[in-house]
Amino acid sequence: MLIADNLGFRYAGTPVLADVTMRAESASMLAVTGPNGSGKSTLLHLLAGVAQPTAGRVRRAPGLRVALLPQRTSDIDALPLTVVECVRIGRFTPGRLLRRLTRRDHAAVTGIMELLEIAPLARRRLHELSGGQRQRTLLAQALLQEADAYLLDEPTTALDTRTRRHVHDLLTYKVRAGAAVVIASHDDEEVALADRTLHLTAG
Ligand SMILES: Nc1ncnc2c1ncn2[C@@H]1O[C@H](COP(=O)(O)OP(=O)(O)O)[C@@H](O)[C@H]1O
Ligand SMILES: [Mg+2]
């Protein structure tokens, strides 16, 4: 579904990733582990296509729908959106940007906001949220997408145990329904959910 061949990446000449070969398969969860700075976030950006590799290549199945939850979200604060508006974006798809959301879409928005306990924040602006609240909002938007591949960068670091479990149940459900999930994580319990693990080493 999503294949990386001999990927390399450098920031201004400093090597970050070298010779990474991996595949994300449908109906399967892949955990990406490794110490801080080992390149987990960079790898997810390359897989999503928001950054380009300096060596090797990423192959995506034609028409593949990719949902990315980035780790660093400060850029998003600049958008004049409320929480509910931000979550709803997950239901718009390319080519259908101007369609009206259906009753089913609105129910899905409400459901995920309740699950992630951000329903009371619906009318707040993004820049008025704490880091954890912002992470929940963006996680809701990512999980609401009807994607083939979900690339999630440490999605549950700011969540309490109960909410984390809800998210894990939802991910398990998506995998059963055929999705490829790639999850960068430091959490052993989360890593244990995955079918395979890709471990990056610093340097
Ligand atoms: N925008 C950037 N400019 C320069 N170096 C960066 C940038 N972003 C990340 N790096 C460096 O790339 C390396 C990998 O970072 P990252 O992919 O965020 O690792 P991880 O997610 O595993 O913590 C780190 O050494 C980090 O300092
Ligand atoms: Mg990271």
C-alpha cells in the first residue's frame, strides 16, 4: 500500500535517515520506535508526502488516501478555526470540498469529539487550547477521515489511560476494516498492538 525503498533524508546536510526500507500493508499496524531524534517524525512526513526524500523513494498505491497526524502542531494555531470546524475538515475529501456534510458526517463528528472529550470545547479557537487539547482535536480530525493509511505521530502522549484505550480500540477497528496504520510511539502497550515494529536508531 505504502512502500519506502532505501529512503534517505538530510536536513541541511545533516543525515537524519539512511537506507530505510519498509512497507505499510493494508489491514496491518506498524509501530515506528526509536529514541528522540532518531527520525520517526521525519519518516512519517516522507511517507505522507509532505517532505521529499533526499535518497530513495516512497511508492503509494494509486489514489491512496492518507491521513497524517503530525507531532508538532504549532503552525495550525494560526488558522482562525474553532475546534468543531477543525474536526469537520476530516469529513471533506478532495473533489468534494464544497459538499454539504450529511447527517451521518455530523454524527461522526459528534461521536469522535465525545470519545476524545473535546465536545465541551467545540466553539473554542485553536489558539485558545492547551497542547493536549490541540492534540485531541487534530487526532479527532485524523481519525474521522475515511483514509486507506493513517500515519499517526505519537498520537496518545497527551491522553489519559481511558481515552488512550478508546483510541486503540478505534485503531484496531480500522485495521480490521482494512486500513494500514503506522504509529510512531514510545508507549510499550501501544507498540504491542502493532503487527510489526520498525526500530530506528539515532544516527
Ligand atoms: N526542521 C528541521 N531542521 C533541521 N533539523 C531538524 C528539523 N526537524 C528535525 N530535525 C532533526 O532531525 C532529526 C530527526 O528528527 P525527528 O524526525 O523529529 O525525530 P523523532 O521524531 O524520532 O524524535 C533530529 O536530529 C532533529 O533535530
Ligand atoms: Mg517525533
